[in-house]
Amino acid sequence: MIKDDMLIEILKDQVKPALGCTEPAAVALAVARAKELMTEQVTNLHIKVNNNILKNGMSVGIPGTEERGLDFAAALAIYAGKSEYGLEVFKDVDQKSISEALSLVKSGRIRVELDKSKSALFIQVTAKGETEISTVIIENAHTNIVLESLNDEIILDSRNGLKSVEENSNGSSDLKLKILDYTVRELVDFVDKVPAENLEFIQTGIDMNLKLAQVGLFEDLGLGMGKHYMEKANDIDKKAKAYTVAASEARMTGYPLPVMSSAGSGNHGLVAIIPLSIMGSELGYTSEKIRRAVALSHLITIFVKVQLGALSPVCGCAVAAGLGCSAGITYLKDGTVEQIESSIVNMIAGVSGMFCDGAKIGCAYKLGISVDAAVDASSMAMQGMRFPADNGILGGSAEKSIENLARVSTEGMSNTDPVILDIMMNKC
């Protein structure tokens, strides 16, 4: 596969629709698959997850409902979930399935447990019926089912040579890692030269995310942050921020519309796409130019996220999608490769300390901060300003700065998630 084709494959693999927060959706996906392996009704569930999954599933709304929590998401998947939908597992939810799920949760037959031995993304679902028991395990990526068993008979186990679901569909579960074979300069060169028709699929994500933003702006959801920012939006940058916040607020409250994700996260997709689409249209850029800028935003987001890990102690909306967004803004405004690299470095200099304390309505505010920072980082870069390598964790290049950022997250903040989760679980 030539390098340009590889990047298209990576984009199509990492830019997918998601309905609701991706962590409850991933748990529901595992439950739906465990249910499908059985020939009888599921009566009990035992779910083990790592701290990031638990952290992001505690306070976020479940699409199409007024409920929250991994236990409810799991119960809902029993009655309305289909694994074939992937991260849109909740799209068949109706009032009947909601009532049935609530009854199951109240019965106490769903147990969600933290597995402290797992640091990377991990979900294990054990489903029991009258006579059958099935197990499904997801690891390392939200849709990466690595094990399926029924009544102790292994059906699939990628850890022992049988291909996982993600490997079967994508050719390799490590496809996204191949982006590390590229430099930022090569990613920009690709976006410049790739035939326009090869990026037409990017428009689907733009339309999808803007549709949810409209919901957040015109319906009474959450705290009304989107409306608040829109009332103060006296320039293009503030309008872009308002739309992004509104979409995230709608998503975090569980509004039943999908978003186009980026690097495994719906909120990442909102930051990577919406500001560029709003700025591009308001400034009169062509749809093709906007799609190219969004494609670069996605690629930089993926490039950073692969190094941070699927779930991390730092807020990926800021330190992954925010970097992508800033690079995309600079590209949209005809910045040079050096200015695009400077945008990335400037973002790391500013937002590298934002941590993730779970998925919840407050994420919308963090997305707004990310958009503000992305605009500022790009503006400084376009004026020839770039924070020097002697500033904190910055390196001599954009790539080295990203590598240092990832090291701080994976090594330096190894105890951050457990502390955050302990606080969240032991509030008065």
C-alpha cells in the first residue's frame, strides 16, 4: 500500500460515527455482543473495566434517555443493543427498552467492577442466562473485541492467534499506529496533494457534527453553555467556539444524534471538525479547502492520540484534538508547514496541563477552552511566534514536543487517574 492510500485507510478507520459518549457505548457494545452469543435471555451481568472506562462512564448521559451510568448502559444494551452498529449501539433505543433496562438495574443483577490491574482500555463482560454463560473482552480500542466465549468454549481469541473483530474488519488492529511512520510535514503534503474526491467522505462528519451543534444552540439542554457563548459571539472565532460547545453539551446530556468521532472520541471529533467548518464557511473558503483542513486536523489528532493512548489522564480534547484543530486553522488560512508546526508547539506550551476528570457536561466547557487556545496558537504562529524548545516540555520539533507530551501523560501522570477516580467515587 502506497503512503497516500495508507493515510486514507487510517482516516476511514479512525473517523467513525458514535452515538453518545464512547465509553458507555463501548461497554454496551460488549454487552450486545455477549447477548448475541447466547440463545436465551441474559439475566445477570458482571462487568470489569479499567479506571478510564469507569471514570468516563459515571456522569455522562446515555443517548435517548435521562439516565446515566455504565450499569444502565449495559442493561439498555441487553434490550436494544446491536453489536453490528458499533459505537452507534444505542440507536434502536425506545421507551420500552428504557423501562426494561431500569427494572434490571433496580433488581441489582448488574455488577460493574473496577479492575485495578488494567491500565489500558479494558472491558470484560460476563453474561449469564438460565443455563448459558458468555464472555466478551474489549481491549486497547473502543471497538476492538479480542475475546468471545460461550459456556467456556473459546469462539474468538486474538491473543492466541485468532483474529479480533477489529483485525477482521480493518486488516490490522495496529493500522492507526502506522501514522507514526509520517512526519507533520508529510501529513501536510498529503492533505495538499491528495485528489479532492478521496476526501469527500470528510463532508459527512462535518454535516453530522454541525447538525448536533444546531440542536445545542436551539434546544434547552444542559446548562445552556452553547446559547450563552452564541449570545457573546461577535466574531467568527467566538461563533466557532459557541457551535463546538453547543454540540458537546448536547452530546454529553445524551441527545440521540450521532457525531463523527476522531481517534476514538466523539468530543475529539467535535473539536477537530466544527471550528474549521464554521471558520471556513464564514471566511468564504471552498468546501474542498475546508475538507482538506479538517482532514489535517483529524490526522494530527490521531498522530497525538496514538502516542497518548486510547484513554489518558490528560484531556484529549485539548491536547490531541486541540492540536489538530490549531494545525487545521493554520492550514485553512494558507499557513506554511513551519507555521502549522508552530501552531502545534504553541498549543502544547499552553494546554498540556489540562487533565481529564471523566465525561460529563463540563467537557463542553473544556472544548470551548480548547477552541480558544487553538485559535490563539494558530494566530501566534501566523505572526511568526513560536515558543522555544527551552520552554518546559517542548522539544526542538513539533514531533518531539508531542512525544514529550505523551511521555508526561503515560509516565509522569501514571497515578493521576486513580486519584481522580477515587475523588469521584467518594464524594459526599
